[in-house]
Amino acid sequence: MRQTYRLGMFDLVMLVISLVIGMGIFRTPATVAAKSGSETIFYLAWLAGGVIALCGALTFAEIGRRMPVTGAYYRVFAKAYHPLLAFGVNIIIVVSNAASAAGVSIIGAEYLGRIWPDLNVIAVACGFIALLYGVNLVGLRTSVTMQNILIGVKLLLLATIIGTPLIVEPAAASIAAPAASVEGSWITALGVSLIAVAFTYGGYQQTINFGGEASSSGNAHVSRAILMGVVCITGIYLLATWAYVHVLGFSTLAGSSAIASLVMERLMGSTGERVVSVAMLISVFGYVNVSMLSNPRVVSAMAEDGMVSKRLVGHDSSKGRGVNVMTLTLYTALMMLCVFFGRSFETILNYTIFLDCIGMATAAGALFLLGSPQALSRGIVATASVFIAAYLFIASSIYLDDPMAALSGLLLLAAVIAVKFAIDRVKPRT
């Protein structure tokens, strides 16, 4: 019997970086600049985001150490709280992740449309998803290898952006564009700015879904990979945001969207836009591919526990390839459905982050319920507490900025749990 491929330390670190560095860092700095209204709050938001991410890395590293299993992001909730809550939170997160991946696919198709204007954006976006579905069907080794290559190209683009200030003269000083959301308090401005920052830093927590597929020291590898990956990402983000401000100027940054294109245009002229278009397309492949790697494993874990149909268990593509064909197919279909009916990347930002706030804070709180609380060091207790408080602060900022997004997220979560509860009452699980 063929042995299942195991993820090594390098694979896991690259997965952490891939889960976090998507399209966000090429777009959200403009949003943060507009929301913050000043360079001080802008840099403070990115620094605070890095600190929060490091606290989260330590927290989820400890969770990964305690639960080195496949689909751990679901099983954390099921073991610490209740399977119904685990089902509700994870279904919502899987749907929002599929919508995000679909939105990113559309963005990639639009970038490609700049080179070939006659392309059908929806068809091309579905084509991207279908292509990556085929890659993931081949097996875990192939999809992880491809992911390492894709994130390498993306990091090369970021390195170019970070290095641009060494070649290009700084932009002329200008007055920062005012932000309507920052009236009255710098704390309000920081909170609203952290919404986009949290989106850009998010994703590392999904690494614990691969604990059951890591090498023999899976728990230690996952924990170290999360820490190493988040430290690298924090440094990259701080340098990249400084480069954007240096090259474009703060007011230009706050009023732009295609900020990576603007930086590359200053560096390479008209050729820069085409380079960025190709790099963005590669970024899309990386984002969608890692979404296909992570989310089907959560669904598989729920199937094994009987929270969804047991038919979703045991459909490996055969011979140790590490692929559950059924859950991968369902997730791919969900992404394609979101391409047709989903909203734009910007529209789903508040919805996605509010749901992530619920998931992140609740998952971190589960750490105190997994095993003996006395076994936790004071440092981990303090770190997890700071992390939970930070995400509650971000959730309240989303409510103040967009009450409908917050209320819709809560209602959707309640509806999913209520439907599942009603189904279980009619037909109890065996």
C-alpha cells in the first residue's frame, strides 16, 4: 500500500504564508490609509495587526500542539463547546472562504481581461477554479508543491515592491486624505483600520487543519510553522506598507486601489502594469489553491463526526494521495456557485471579517477548555486573552462601521445552527 505523503516543516511554513498572503497586501493598504486618515494611525494599525497575529500564532500553536489532527479548526469547537456550535461556525466560515476565493478568482480574470479585453470574466474565473481542482485531484504532494512555487512568485513581487524605495525617489509630501470614519477619536480610527488589517493578516489559524498530515512530530511542526510563518509575514507587511507610502505618498495611497501597479509603474514604466497583472494572476492561483487545500478538510472532519453526511468520509482519490474527492468537489462547486451569485471582494470584506472575529475569539477561548487549564503557562493565558480582546474590539468596530454586516453574520450563524438542530430533532444521529 502506498504511503500517504506527509508535510514537512518547509511545506507547513509555506502553507502558513500562503494562507495569509493573498490579494490583501496588494489592495488593503489603500483602504487602511483612507480609514485611518493619518500616517501615525496607519502604521499603528499595521503594527497592532502584527502583534495581534503573533498573539494568535502563539495561541493557535498551543491549540495545534494539543490537537494534532486533520480538520482541527472544526474539532476545537466540537470538543471544547458543542458540536452544534462547531457545525454552525465552521459552515459559515467555509461558505465565506468559498465566497472570498470566488471573488479573488473574478479579480484575477479581470486582470487577465486587461491583456485580452474580449475574455468572459465569469467563464475565466470558473476556468481558474476548474484548473486548480484538477491539480488538487492529483494529490496532496502535487498541490503543495504547486503552492510553494506560487507563493515564491508572490514573495518575489513583494520583494520588488519593498526594494523599490531603494531605487525610486520618495513621493512629494502631501496632505493626507481625510477619512469620514475617524471623526472624534483615534481609537475609532484604529478600530476601523484594523478591519482591513485583520483580513490581510488572517488565515494562519487554518494551518491546524493539517496537523494529522504533518510528519511524525506533527504537533511540534505545526506549532513552529505557525510561529515562523507569522513572524516572516509581519516583517514583510511592515516593510511593504512603508514602501507604498514612500513611493506613492500617503494621500495618493489613500485615494488609489491598484497600488501595486502604481508602484511598479514608477519602477518600470508602462511595463510595470503587465508585470503586476501576471503576478496578480499567480496570486489568485495561490489563494484559490490553498483554499482548496484547507477547507475540504474541515468538511471531512465534520463528516467523520456525523455532523454532515457520512458519505463524505472515505473518498480518498486512492493510494495515499491525501485527497478527499467528495469534499473537494463540493467545495469547488460552492466556489463556482459564488462566482455566479457572490458579491465583489470589497463588499464581502466586513461580512467575512465579522464571521472570522466570531471564529477566532471562540477558537482561542477553547484553549482554556482543552485539557487542564492549570497546564497553561501564564504567558499563554495572557497572550490568548489579548488575542480574544483584540478580536472583540475589531468585531465592535465592524458593528459601528457597518451594522448590517454584523447583524447579518449573527443571523446567518443562528439560522444555520437552528436548521441543524431542527434536523437532528426530527432524525437523531446514530
